[in-house]
Amino acid sequence: MTASALVSVIIPVYNAAGFIDRAIRSVQQQTHQNFEIILADDASTDNTLEVLHRLSAEDPRLHVIALEKNGGPSTARNAAIDTSTGEWIAILDSDDAWQPKRLEKLLSAAEATGADMIADNLLLYDHMADAIAARTDYCTAPMDVSFEQYVSKDIPGENLWPIGWTKPLIRADVLRRTGVRYRNAQRYAEDFLYVCELLLHRCKYALLPDAWYIYTIRWGLISKADSPLTRTVLPVSRGELSRQMSDFLCQTYSGTITETEKQILNRRTDAVFITERNNKAEIDAGVVINAIKRLRPDHALVALVYNPAVLPVIWNRLRGKLLRRTGS
């Protein structure tokens, strides 16, 4: 039965010596205790491997894989999944954690719904404040998520939090049947792409309104500070990565993907490019304003020439200040 199933918890690890024990302890404290934890060290350059071996000596359910060369989170996850023996695969990032009942609740719901993969909302954790800052609202009642719904819930500007952050439990036999693997070259949004592929194989994805996954956000909503934990460095822009993923999905699944599904992928990519341009304009506007304050109009002019989009941003800032002063 699913509720008593062995779960393989996959944790890719890179330079996480100072915080990996939090993720591991959160699994060990689960009310569902039939699990194995596979820790794939992605050629860490600190003493992470030493910490992993020490923790695994305390619990025989912990298994350590040491990769000789850094390949990124997708490569580490694939290596761990390849050695797993569980009926379910559960992905947990090294800087995240679970609430104690997460496995029990998800497995029970999966048994009731017959889902191929199942996930929950997220509790958003501010590391610097050591506090839960918010929670997502991908759904307010249990729902089955289609490919179109999944992608639409990941469009910036239309959603506060991207659904690609979710970490579903996935039946191991579904991965064997479909042959879906993490794309080794994918170092950003790898979970989003992975779930998209499974949905294009028409796997059943159930989403629950409860929140048992504690997700460490990169910028603290309470502390107003960056998280010092693992950070992804992108080789190209987010917009370009989104375009590459969309093209890959449309080409790889050309025989099954619908025109509506292609359109929703393109809409997401367009929104990523727009958000990226807007973010850059906000940053460059700050450069212009600071240059003016420092009496360096030459620096301000250069920034304006390279990104004219900062003009409406500056205007909106000035207009906002004027309205606040006048009370309008």
C-alpha cells in the first residue's frame, strides 16, 4: 500500500556543510519512517562530504554518493535516483526542510487519488530572520494539475510565487515507464522542466492546499537580506533559458503537445523577458539617480543611453514622491 511505501528522499548537496543537517533532521523527524535518504555530493569544495559521512554513520538509512566532478543539481539528482530503491521519489533541496507530517499526508492523499505525483503548497522561509515569512496559494482545495495549468501558474506577473518551486513526490515506476530524467545541463528551473516533461507524458499530478514543504527564499521578506545559502549562477538570462526550455519541450514532444500548450509556454517566456527588462530598468534607474546625487551627470547620461527604459521608472518614482508629499 502507498501509505506504507518506502520513499527515496533525494538530496543534492554542494558546499552545504553548515546547513545540510537541518534538511536531514527534518526527514528523520517524519511521522512516516519508511524511507532512505540518498545524499549526492556534487564535488563540494568545503568539508560537506565529511559532514555527510558523519551523519550517515549515525543512521543506516542515509547513503552518500560522492561525485568526482561538479555537474550541477540535475546531475546530482539523477545519480541519486539511479541508486534509489523506493516506490516513491521525493526531492528535497539541501537548504530546505519538511514539516513532520509531510510524507504521511502526501502518501495518504496519493493512495486516495491514484496520483502519479503529488505536491503541496510551500512555507516560505527567511533564513536571516529564521522565520516563516509567507506561504504560497497555488490552490485552496485539492486539484489535479494539467500541463496548461502548471505552466500558467509559473508565469511571472500573473503569479506571486512560481509553481515551479514545488517539489512533488513521484512514483518510481512512472519514471521508469516514461524514461524522464533531469536534464544534466539544466542548472536553473530544473524542477519546472522535469514536471513539464512528466505532464506531457500525461501523468496525473495532484496538488494539495496544505503546506508542509519549507522553502528557503533567496531574499528575505522579513530580514530584507539575501540568503547566504546556495545560490545559482545563470550562464545566460532567465528569458533565454525560458526560451530554450520552451523550444526543447515543443521539439521533444512535437507528437503530443497541443497548440494551446505551445501558446502557454510562449506566453510564459514572453513574461520572463518582460520581467527581466523591468528589473534591469529598476536597477539602472537607481544608477542614474545615484549618479545625479553624486553630481556625475556623465555617468547618468551613459546609463540613460544604454537603457532608455529607465526614464519611465524614474518618472514613476518622482511622481510617487510628489503624490506622497501632497497627500494626493
